[in-house]
Amino acid sequence: MTDTSEILDSITPKQTAKVNSLNAAIWQTADDYLRLIVPAENYGDYIIPFTVLRRLEGRLESTKKDVLDLVHRENVKGTDPSIVNLMIESMFKLRFWNTSELSLERLATSDDTLKEGLEQYLRAFSANIQEIWKAFEFEKLIDFLDRNNQLWNVVNHFASIDMSDEALQDQTMGDIFENLMYRSFARKAKDAGEFYTPRDAIRLMTSILFTSDDAELEEDGIIRSVYDPTAGTCGMLIAARDALRAINPGIEIVVAGQELKESSFAMGKSDLLMQGFKNPEVLKFGNSLTNDQFADETFDYIMANPPYGSSWKAFQKDVKALQEQGDPRFAEGLPAVSDGQMLFLMHIAHKLAAADGPTKGGRAAVVTNGSPLFTGDAESGPDSIRKYLIGAQGGVEVLDAIIALPNDMFYNTGIATYIWILDRNKEPRRRGKIQFIDATEMCAPMRKNMGQKRVEFSEDDIREITKIYKDFEENDRSIIVTADDLTYRDVPMFKLAHYAVSVTDETVAEAMKHKSAFPEHEAVIREMEGREYNDLPEALKASAKEHGVKMGAPLLKHIMKALAVEDENAPASLDEKGNPVVDASTKVIERVPYLEGVSEHMEREVLPFVPDMQWDESLTKVGTELPLTRLFYKPEESRSLEELDADIAASLDRIYDMFRKVRSDD
């Protein structure tokens, strides 16, 4: 059986002599032509589109003449262009094409019409490539270079670099493009995280994700699907494909992704093309929550890094409409509009292949910040989502493990982050249980920071974390819990009220404001002066009888409330029925572990400190939280009394020495 933790490439993209040489040649564009006119952090915005263009025309080189001949023949016949496109796709088995005789080499010979010619060349690509140019804002970049007299230099430079299929295999070109993106995003520093998930984090995700499926993945003729609903530049999809191929070179992999941001979509689609994916249409554009392009599909593996703390107010109405229509992704409830991470967790949970399917259930690895672990009150939308994921209170058990990552792992945030492992068909030994792994210290400082990313996983770190997951044992870095362990009761508590009786013109006037109060009642009320609050029910009834007026229960309750004034020296108050009266202003919530009885908890944790505290179990709400930080917290050991005494004695000796020195100086 192959151990996936052993199948790890270097953290950064591959560095070979050929890759390094071509990277240097491509990046020379910045040194020679961009340095004086473009900010350094924007070099990649120019270099990457031209790299994609050069590679695409290189890939089309072998079929270019035949495609142009076909286009010419069909144009003479007056064939509809859409039919011509279908013919090109069918006859040449192409997923993209270009119908122009132009190329970068040819354009480099025509300085006078270069800008117009290059724009014409871009428009001659098939529609699926033109949407990449649009997202890159390629024509805007061309215009800028032209105005700054650098367009010919850049075109001529890229025309001199051979990126044909004969010169570069897909793997080599993929490594080159990964390096270009890495270098480009490194210059963008903190903004890099918007596009690019660190490769060491992705390596860990793939290692954990595939480790429990090792045996099945080695079988002949198998097919597995991989999906990313927040695909970004498709780094996770590509890494998953490479990891699966390393386990089984013969495996057939079906890839699917969706991305909302145009710039990321263009980069992702380009990366797929550079990596040798024959069909770039596996990446769809749009919002995977409100416009799921794979609505009827489920997947064997899902990887995602949804945006942290991002508002979903812009599409709140659409999500609520889907919820009202019965969309199961939103049936458990909705999180706060300020953070949509839990929407993606539920989306992913419902996109996993079913346990009774041919692949026996899907698995997912999802990166979040700490918010989904605890956000929301008991029985709120976020809490209901957690219950569903952990299998609490009738939920579906999907959560398998959570790995706490080191701080400063990502480019645009230094906060705590976590990897959630979801599984539709957990191993028998893991069913009914959830594993928490503390990997916060399992890292090393980077030689050079990249934005807020200051630490990284080594290959050994990833192997060790994967081993902790596979071993499924409790130790200093691994805790195993049940759903009930993560569940609690929020019980409202109140202090007993302590009231004295206040009979003043104001309180009497307030007491008389009742539909059952008549002028004769005023004398009854004033006779209560000097009475104890707890004596009021009997005293009011007796006085009313003497004055020949009725004292119904509603009026009695109203008068008692009007005459009540807080007095901490008064005895605990009782209502008109003899029940203890609580002070609503003192309400506090006591969190009681679900596996512990409420009365037992109160007797031990509350009453010894506040003896007159009351609680009402009928108002209890059941909630959940995933408190990794608290569970792994290790308090520092207190120093022994002997050590403290020794330190104090040493300090006193130093003070005495100082006094003696002062006196001797006098």
C-alpha cells in the first residue's frame, strides 16, 4: 500500500534547470521593459497574460495550417462561423483554437500596426479563450505598453521564447507557470492570499484527504472526481490531480471547479491550460452558492479555501430564496450575513458523494478561520449547521477531523486557521467520533516572509501530521471527542429579588393605574406602609375586605409591583402565590456540559458562590462549539513554594547588601 504522506513534492513549485532557465527568460521582461513604467508588484499582471498567449499559440502550432485551410474553405462557401467552430473542434479534437494567420513572431515584424494586429489576433481565439483575455484586461495592458513605447519590445521578447509542445512537456510548462504565479503573488505580498493558497497547506490537505483511501486508489481502472467551489487559480485541483497520479499513474481524474472573481477565474483557467488539461471548461465562472454550475453532481473529493469573514449580503436575497424553495444546503439555517464560510461548509457537505455510491462516500478538506468553530448562540443558524456536521441533536455525522494550523500560515492573515476534514462514510473506528489535531507548533520559520506568511510546513511536518491523523490515538497533539462532548445547555439564571414596600404619592398613583382600581382602593394601598413585601398578599386582601372593595389577582399583582422597591437587606421576595421572585435584570446564562445534569452542575458550580440563584430549565437552549484552543490548552506549572522562598530570600539579601553599601558610604 502506498503511503500518501510519502508522495510529497517540495513546498514551492519544482526547480529544474530547464524551469529555472525559462523562468529567467520570461521574467527578464520585467527587468528589460517594465521596470521603469510598472510597479514591481504588478509585473505579473503583464508577464502572465503574454506567457499564456505564447504557450497557447505554441500548442496550436501543429494544427494551425490545417485549421486555417478549413476556415478559408468554409468562409468561401459562406458557412456560418458557429458551424465552422464545431467543425474545428470535431475534426482536430481541439478545445480551443485561433482562426488568424497572425502570431507573435509575425506581429513582431510589423511595428506600425502592432497594437491593432495584436488585438485582432486575440479576438481570433475561440470564445472560451477570449473570456480569459477579458478577465486579464489584456487589451488595456496592450494599450498601456503601446503608449509607453514598450509593446514591440515585449511582443518581440516573448516571440523569441519557444513554448511549443515539442519544446515543453505539460509537466514542465506547468512548473514554469506555477513559478511565475508564485513569483508574481510574492510581490503582491498580503494581497496574494486572495488568489493563491500556500502550496504547503495544500500538500497537507491532499495528504490527509487521500490517506484513508490508499488501498482503493491503487486499483486498476478507477475513476475519481475532484471539486473546488472556490477554485481561485486552481492550485488545489492541480495538486489533487498530481497527488492522485502519484498514487496511481493510471487513475482517471475528473476535475471540476467554480470561481466568482474574474481575475482569479482567468488565472485558474490559464493554469489548467498550462498544466495540460485538455478541457479548460472544467472551470466554471460564477457564484457556486447561488448559481451552482454542477448542481446535479456530487464528488469523491472536495478541496476549498473559502474567503474568511466575507459578507454575503450582496446575494443574501438569492440564498434566502433558495432556502425557501427547499434547497438542502440551506435547510439547517444560515450564518450571520457578515461571514459566509459556513454556507460553503454546508455546500461542500452536500456535494460529497453518498456513502452508498460506487466510490463509497466522498471526503473534503476545507480551510476556515476560527469563526465557524463557535460563532452564533445556541439554536442559532450557525449552531444548527454545526449540529448537522458533527451529528448532534439529529444531525448528519460528516465531520471527521479538524486540524489547527500555525498562525502566520497564509499570505493575507496572521490569525488562526483550521482544516476541516469531512467524510460521508467514515472508517468504522472513527464513526461517532471527531479527531482534533494541534499542528500549531509543527512548522518552521520561512527564510523570507511572504506577506503575512512567516512559517511553513516541511515535508517531515506533513508526514508527521498525516501519521497523527492515521493513528487516530489520543496524545498531546490529538484529542478524540464525541458530538455530545461538544454539546452544551445554556441555562438562564436569575438572582432572587429583595423588595421593601414604598408607599409614597408616586407609588400610590402608579398602583391606582389599573382598570380594576377604584377610589376606595387608595386607602387600602396607603395602609400598606410599614408592611413587609412578603406580607402584602394577605394584608391587601384583608384591608380590601374591611373597606368593602374587591382585590382580584390581577389588581393585587399590579399593586405589589407598584409598591416594590429594591432593598438588599430585605428577605428574598415571594410573589402573590408564594413563589420566589427573580430579578430579571440579573439574568446570566450558565453553560452546562450536555453530559452533565443541570441540578448537579448548579449545586457544584453556582450555589456555593451565589446561594439564592434560581434557574429555569424550561428556557434551556442546546448548543454546540468546537473549542480546540481550550481543549489543547496547557496551563503553565506553578513554581514550588521552595523555589519562591529561595527567590524571595535572594532578593532580600540583595536589598540588605544595598542598604549596607549606602550606610558604609555615609
